Amino acid sequence: DAGVIQSPRHEVTEMGQEVTLRCKPISGHDYLFWYRQTMMRGLELLIYFNNNVPIDDSGMPEDRFSAKMPNASFSTLKIQPSEPRDSAVYFCASSAFGTYNSPLHFGNGTRLTVT
Amino acid sequence: KQEVTQIPAALSVPEGENLVLNCSFTDSAIYNLQWFRQDPGKGLTSLLLIQSSQREQTSGRLNASLDKSSGRSTLYIAASQPGDSATYLCAVPFGNEKLTFGTGTRLTIIP
């Protein structure tokens, strides 16, 4: 299996612009997670899906962030408008049966820089 | 609230040595504990998952142990190699599918 695939690997944008991050989970995994990693706050869970349905988005910082999972093989995380404080590495991860029963598999992340 | 601590934050050892990384958690009512490694510029790679009913789990040169009553887990790496250099994180699930991660131990193996 190719693992979790994220694109782009790097994104540099100006404040106020829309940013879309993409993720393809491992085939057959029912759970998909979006995390954000910064030096100051470590890894933060933003949102997760189960069978394409958003279950918990309490970690989404504010209304500027939105995530979708239109099918089992694709998810997006959108930031509109972007701000410099959104600069971070964004990870997508998938799990076969959820974190209580199976390991989490991460993509290589998207490094976002907002100037 | 579950808190996960990893000490030390950084560790350097000569190649070939055996070493132990530590992970402590405050709430012993855990379902499992997961160990990951993260290489610079990469995502996290799952190493081992220990279910709460297990005492240890092994994969190659890695052995993870779990002591729920004391709130501790250790990751033992045998015969360390330069390729083992990475940041190692432990994590426990809580609440609604959320993983609480430790702050990590940055391991450097000196050739």
C-alpha cells in the first residue's frame, strides 16, 4: 500500500488567500484524522471522520477552517482566509478501526507558510 | 484530563548500545498506548501498539512495555543504529478517538 498521501508537500501563501490541503487515506481505513503540528503546541487534532462522516470538529480553531470527505478515498482541509498564525505542518492520518483498536498511519504532511 | 510526559527531551548514545525511552501518563484507565517515531520533515510512523491487557509488545529490535498501575511505558531499543535517530513519541487515546501525544524524546545515535 502507498500509505497516506498528502498534497502539496509545501504551500506558501499570502495572508487572506484560500488554502486547500488534500489527503488520500489508506484504502479500507474507516477513520481519517487531520492534525496540526507546531513547535509551541505539538500535535493537535483538528477533526476526524468515520466512514466519511465528520464526527468531532471541536479542534478546528475557528470558522476559517473547514474539512470535507466526499468519498472514502479523499479529504480536504480548507482555510479561508488564511492568517500567519495558521503556519504549521498539517498532517492527515488514517486508521482501520479507530485509535482505540488500531494504529494511526500518518502522511508526510503539508508545511504551510502564510506570509 | 490525560497528560503524557516523556523524559528526557533529548538523548544521545553511541551506536551499538541498548537504550530505554520513557513515557508517563496520568490516567491509568487507558485502552492502549502507541509508540511512534518521527523523522525530520516527515510524518509519524507507527512502531508499536500495546493494548491495555498486554504487558509488552515486540517488533524486531524494539520492545515496548506497559505498566498501567504505575502509569508508565518504556520503549527498549536493542543494539542501536544511526538509522534509529529520530524523535520518538508515545500517545494514548482518550475521549472521542483523540490521541494525547507526549512531547517526544529526540534520540541521536552517534556512529
